[in-house]
Amino acid sequence: SAVISQKPSRDICQRGTSLTIQCQVDSQVTMMFWYRQQPGQSLTLIATANQGSEATYESGFVIDKFPISRPNLTFSTLTVSNMSPEDSSIYLCSVFRTSGRTYEQYFGPGTRLTVT
Amino acid sequence: LAKTTQPISMDSYEGQEVNITCSHNNIATNDYITWYQQFPSQGPRFIIQGYKTKVTNEVASLFIPADRKSSTLSLPRVSLSDTAVYYCLVGATYSSASKIIFGSGTRLSIRP
């Protein structure tokens, strides 16, 4: 299994401001993934964070809005910039662990963001 | 990209066996089928994964027919604590997270 922690667990922010979410994993991983889950919705992948290179963003997400850092193999941050109420969501980080021929995806507890 | 289709919601009672079926008609040869459980205010939790036939662990069983175009998650003797959203996903390798799409999930409600 993988132990993933996120900070903060929740925050209420004013529009126009930025929030940086931290994700810490209990062991080294090559890739970390950031997801967004809007209220009552499923998960949407924002980007993949590789250590030592720029993050890879999915369609609809851009680096200026969601800059990501990956300073080492156990840590990553996601910043939600210039926030608007539409950014109110749960943000989750995730890693994969292989188990023999299969893989398992583990998620952090999430950061619940409310933008007013 | 393999897309999955699940019932939006299901209801059952404590002690019953619950079967949730997922359709994935476009599953690729290298794709595995994985099920996750998500409680409110928590991240999804891995339940079970399989490639073909039947897989069983301490939590659930996963049945996959020969054509692999569908799969069924079986939860034996559910309890109130099994009330959650269950996601069925298909994907190949851990490096292809972008190829693994979370569908709408099935909201399972267990009643006393």
C-alpha cells in the first residue's frame, strides 16, 4: 500500500487568490498524479508530475492556472491560481504501486477547496 | 481510450450480496479491470483488480467473462459501511494514468 498525506485538508479562499496544496508520499515514486473532483462528480485527471521534468497536463488544464512542482521523489505541490468559485472542488494526489503484474492506484485524502 | 458504463445508483439491504456490473466494450488486450470505492470526503480506495475469469480477495470478488467486455463486482453480505460510490476502471499500466478514465461510478446505498 501507499500512505499519502495532503495539506491543507480544506480551505476557504477568496476569488483572485492562489492556494498551494502539498502532497507527501511515504516512499519514492516516479510519477505523481493530481485529480480534481467537483461536487457530486467523478474524478478528472489534471496533470502528471514527474520528478526532474515539467508536468504533463491533460486537455482543459494549463500550467498557468495549475502550476505543479515536483522537487523530489516523495513530494509534489499543486497551486490553484487566480481562483474563481468554479475552482471549488476536492483536489487529490495519487500514485501507483505495482504488485507483480498488476498495479494499484492510491489516493490521498484530498483537499476540499471552497472559493467565495 | 476504454470507456466504462455502470448503473448510476443501486440500493440494497444489510446482509445481502450486491453485484455491480460494468460494461467496457472497447477494452484493449493489455487492459486490466480495477474497482475502487470512495466514501464521502475521502479519496478512492482500491478494492480489486483482474484481467480475466474470477478474482477474489478478502473484500470482494470480481467476475470477468471470456470476452472481457464487462465485469461484475460482487460484495458479499454488505453492511451499512459499504455505502459508497464504486468506480470501475480499465487501463493498461501504471504509467498510463491519463488513459484511465474515471466514469460516473455507482452510488450504492445500503439500508438496515
